[in-house]
Amino acid sequence: MHAAVEPARRAWQHLRLAEVINRHASHRPNLAELVEAMVLHHVLHPNETRPVDRCCTGLVPALRGRDIPGIEFYHAILALHELTGQIEAHLLDLLHNGRPVERLYLKLVSGEFVGNECGITTAGTTYQVRPYRKPLEMAVMVHPRGLPVGLRVFAKGALSGEVVAGLLDELKERYGLTSCIVVDQRSGLEETPAYPYITALPPDRLEEIPLGNAEVWRDESAFRFGESLWARDIKQPDARYLVCYDLSPNAPSDQLIEERIAHALAELERVKAAVKNRALKREKTVLKKTAAVLAKYNCEQYLVCTYNRGKNTLQFRRREEVIKKDKALGRTEVLKTNLASLPAPEIVAAYRRCQELKQRLATVADCTRIPVIYPYADQQHSPAFISGQAFIYLLSYLVEKTGPERVDTHAR
């Protein structure tokens, strides 16, 4: 484990986060070390299910050999929440080498917090420890280099257009930004905001795109983006659309469709064998079973089943044209924006930047595993705790993506 720990520790040290924490929370001994331990824990063991106090103290030399209770990590997360503003400013200063910040991206993502809760008996013993989930929305500040520097956490539905506009004004005033572009990666905008934005249209809204033909990625006006993406820029009076098509030979969306079809075919083969062996004889039963299999794997549109009662056979075939169409749709992503003058490649890059971070923040789990106790708790985990825990996730992503070669060593 030593070989894996040291590069992560060097990245943490290069970001100088311990200096910021110690400077602004000198009254909290070991806070920097506790935060470092939790961050490195998420970097090295992202799928660990044990409480953090049982498995991460050995990652930081100052904590090795010490028995630190989980409640100290709990309070460290709360304390970290109070320092997020100072850490955010420090990271921006570090990445800009002390120069003024001109542009930031504000990425809006959806996620959920997973905590634990339990009841308590009249005798004072706890029971029924169980997880609970709370949907969230997060606004993540992303540096143009693709590195996150801070975030704000909201309850689902609270991150309205008005709140986003206020947050943009706050960031511009605090850091003197000339522009701050919102990249909304939630379920799609219902209304067109006045602030600069980039979002993706959900499949049920693709009809609003003025496409000339289905093969838009073959059009001569399309341009290549990177090694495996074509994009076409469509400008309209009220909006601008970029139709992006994944050219990679094994697109994940293709694989998902083929996996569903393979599972459905495997089960249909068992039904076919039962029909052949006369274990299934009634036409109604056979059709009901085949329909259930297709529905189970959402393959009604991909496979056609034919039952011949006279010959006692069940046949099925793939609908290749439908499969091809859905694969093309799965490879296609349509971006919508009101940025009329920004070059199309920059818009595509801004949206695709930090895709892994979106996945990382999809589930923010309490690493301490300490349950809240009802009915004595006024609420489940507090917004401050959830925000601090989400910030641990952000810092772990930043440590992963940052090394001494990527951060200016002369930054103040």
C-alpha cells in the first residue's frame, strides 16, 4: 500500500491544503491530518464500506498508531465545511499563480447523500441501524484547466435559476471574474435562463433541434473534436445547438444495448427449450413468458418472438434497423447554449470537462458511518455535515487529478 500512498500524499502536500487549514483553524489540533486521512482514504479505497476511523489512520504519519474515534472525524467534517471558502480562494490563487481569475465554470450536478439512522429503545439501546438517502443538487466551481476548486450543496429542487444567478453574482464580486459559464448537467433546463449556460437536451426534447437529416454527424459542416467525437454547430435565433456523436468503436451506450439483448436472448433460449420439451404447451402461457422476458430487459423493440403452436416451436430474431437507430441515438448528445460567440470546440470541452467528477458526486456517503438517532435528532445529518462530506469527495478528486507537474510550484 506504501507505493500507492506516497504519490497521493505528494499531491496533497503540493496543493498546500494543510497550510490553509492550520492557518484558519489553529484552535483545532490535528484537523489537517484528519482531513488528509479522509481524502487519501477516498482516493485509495473509494469502495471501502468500513467506517473511516477503522481503516485510514495509517495513511498519515502523524496519526499512525493512534486510536482515533469516529466522532473526531465527524467533527472534522463539520469544521471543514466552515473552511470551504478559504480553501476555495487558496486553490484559485494556487492555480492562477497569484494572477487575477478571469473565468470559471459553474457545473450543476445532481447527486444523493447516503447516511445512517437508527432508533432507540426506552432502555437506551439503539436498534434498526439502516441507511437513508437524500437527493441533492450541487454547484461545483471548476477552473478552466478542468480542476474543481469548490462547491455549494443544496437540497433537491432548491438550486433554482434565481439561486444560480445569485451565486454567479457572488462569485464575480468575490473573485473579479469577467465571465462565469454555467454548465447544467442535471435533467435539462425547463426554462431558458438569462445567464450564460450550456446544457444537454434529454432524449424526449430532441425534436426541438432543427436537423436536416438523421445522419447529422456525416454532414460536411460537422467538425472533429478529439479522436472519437464529431460535432455539428447549429445556430438559431433563440439558441445554439451542438450535436455531438461518439465515433469510438465500442461506445458504452452500444455495449449497454447489446448486454440487454444478450440477457434477454439467454432467457428466451430457456423458454424455447421448455417449449420444445413440451414443458410449456399453452400459447397464452408462452406468449406471457416471452413478453415478461422482453419487458424485464427493455427489449420489446429489439427482438421479435414468433410461436408456432402447430410445430411447437418458438423463434426470435433481432430487429437490426431498430437496434442501429437506438445505438446511433445513444451515441448522440445534443448541447444547448446561449453562447453565440464562443468557439464550438470550447463549448464541447466545457461540457465534457470533469465528467468523472459528476460520477464521483453522484453518491456522497458518510464515511464515518455514525448514525443519527431518532426521535431525539431534530433532523437527519445537517446541511453543514453533508456539505463538508461532499467537499471531501471533491478534494479526493482534485488530489487524483493533480500532481507536482500540474501545479505551479511558485504559486503563492
